[in-house]
Amino acid sequence: MVETGVIHGRFQVFHLKHMEYVLAAKMRCRKLYIGITQPDDLYVKEGQYEHSAAYLFANPLTYLERYTMIKKAILDFGVSADEFEIVPFPVERPEYILQYAPKDAVFYMNIYDSWGEEKYELFKSLGLEVDVLWRKEEHEKGLTATDVRMAIAKGQDWQQMVPKTTYEYIVENQLDTRIRQLSY
């Protein structure tokens, strides 16, 4: 077991596959830094979204909302608060990554597509130790945040896709209503 690990993701909505990723990394380190990518619009790559409606539907939650969702879910799964930190992770602006994440950590990641391969090479070029937890084809990815957002938007049952605390937080704060409105 290493001392420190780092993972990253947009977590737009935090779901059970995200939890699997968090726990797989946490089992390998004493302290886990969970990086939230695209913490604000400053970090979005130019041209990443062809129009604002697509961007808003893909990114309906603020950094603070994602932070809160993730923290509640991880604590509810039994991970002690002193065993993890949640930080911004500007992967699109790699020169800032090490302002938020420790350089001496192991950077855990999953690779499903060319963007995953690109990030792997980027982290290696920064001199970071990278450990790939899963390398799969994109069709093997399973549940995605897009699946969750689409289920919410269509009024389908999505409760079983997310940790209990994520469902409660989204409903209590009417974030499901925001997601439905952004889907039009």
C-alpha cells in the first residue's frame, strides 16, 4: 500500500461506477486525493462542446455540488474523512495539476478511449507515477454519468445507478429539475 494516491473525474453525476473507481484506488493507498476536473468553465478546452446546450447538459453541477455529493457518498461507504481529500483537478490545464495534487502520489486512472490514453501520456510527461486500474474498450465501460443524466431527463428510474446519498442530495436540492430543464 502506498501513502498517497490521486484519481480524477468530472463526476457529473457521481454514480456507482465512480464509487467503484474511488474504492479501488483507496484500497491501494492510505490517503486518496479525488480530483474534480472542469471545476469551472475556465478549464474547458476550446471547442470541446459545439454549443452551450450540450455543455450545460453535460455539466449541470457546480464544483461545490459535486464536492458535496462525492464527500457524502464516500463517508456513507465507510471511508474515514481523514483518509481522503477532494480537490480541483484541471486536467485540461496540466500546468496547474500539481498545485492541487501531490507530485509524489500514485495517479490512478482508467483508460477507455483516446482521451484516456492522452491523459496517461500527459501524466507521464509530468513525471508522475501512473497506475492504470482498468484498460477497457469504450463499449465495456458500463454505467456512465451520461446514462444517469439521460435517465433523470427522461423521468426514468435512476436511483439504483447512484449511491443513496447522491440520490438524496440531488432530489433534496432539486438538481434533478435542473438536469431535466437542461435536456431540452
